[in-house]
Amino acid sequence: INIMTYPEVLNHSLSKKDRNATKNLFTYAINLFRAVKNRKVFQVINSSAIHTAYLKVIKDYIQPVMLQLAILLPILETMELKKKSGLLIGIVYFFIFLMTSYASKMSFKLKRLGTERIPWVTLQVGLVCGALSGVFIYNEWWMLSLLSFILVFVVENLRKPNMTAILSDDVPNKILTSVLSAQSFYRTIVTSILAILFGFLADLFSIGASLLIISTSIFLFYHLIGGMKLKKL
């Protein structure tokens, strides 16, 4: 007996996995189509997904900002730039994690705004912070651009628990599972589109200009198809 072979249970057909992946993708697409037929449901999905997608795209551009800041910082001048930037990145992310954790803990205080206004107000704040970061990068005000970047992270963590609560409270239980899967699928689509646009604009102009254009475009897009407020379903 050849004891070096894999157990039979580990032998799976790749074609079967491909079929399952295709089936799951089809299911997500159907859920999304069913959800967006109802405008109010789409408002919930759009409001919940769009800021998360926005953050996922722009967060990859925070390290070049920190690198520029490391070059200009007068402290640790004798340290090699690679080590200096690595130390700065570690410190910044440490404080980001602390601040976002605290933001999540204190997110319940946003309830005083009302469930209809929370998605709109928080999205506005996040987009304004992103746009300001773009302006600061364009003008090479690296510290201000970094602070604006960090505020986008904070807004996301203030926003996320409240958006989850809105979905649970305002979406009927019979369609909640479909809405959640549709939201995830929609967020993936939006993230992919934004990543392509952001990279194209960053290459064509600059990171700062790309941030400003993308932030403004999302603001207008949300106005056109998302609506300013959520309504009870």
C-alpha cells in the first residue's frame, strides 16, 4: 500500500468547484436583481455598501503618503529611510486600530441623528474627508492628508454598526438573507469599478486629483440613485 498518497476525501474535482463557484455567482446576481427591484431596498444596500467600497479602494494609497511624511520628518534622521518609513507606518496603523476600535464602541451615539439621516450624514463626512485628503496631497500637505485619511477609517467604523442595525430593523426578515448577499455582491462590483477608475485617474493625473474626482463622483452618484434618506420598508 502506498502510504504517501493523499486521503481519498481530499480528492476533489476542480470542475466541480468551478461549477459551484459559477452557481454561487449566479445566485448572488439573482439576489441582487430581486433586491434592487425595490427602490427602498436598494437605498439600504447602496447606503451600506458604498462607503465600505470607497474605503477599500483608497486605503491602499495611504502608504505613499506616510512615505512622504517619513522623508520630511526631522526625527530619526540617521535612520535608513526604509526602516524609518516602516516604523512610521507601524505607529500610524497602531493608532488607526485604536481609533477605529473606539469609534465602533461609541457608534451608538449616532442614533441621536435618526436612522433616516445616519447613512447620509456619515457618507457625506467620509467623502469630504477623502476629498480633503486629495486636496492636501495635491498641495503636498502630507500631515493634513494623513489625518484626513485616518478620519475616513474612523467614519467607516462609526457607520458600520449603525448600518447593520438599520438593515436588521428596516428590512423584512423574509428578505434579509437575500439583501445581505446582494449587498456583498454589490459592494464587490462597486469596489472593482472604483479600483479601476482610481488607478486610471491616478496614473493620468495624480493620487490627490484622483481622490478628489472619485469622492465628488460618488457624492453625485449617491444623490442620483441612492437618495438622501432611508425610509422604513
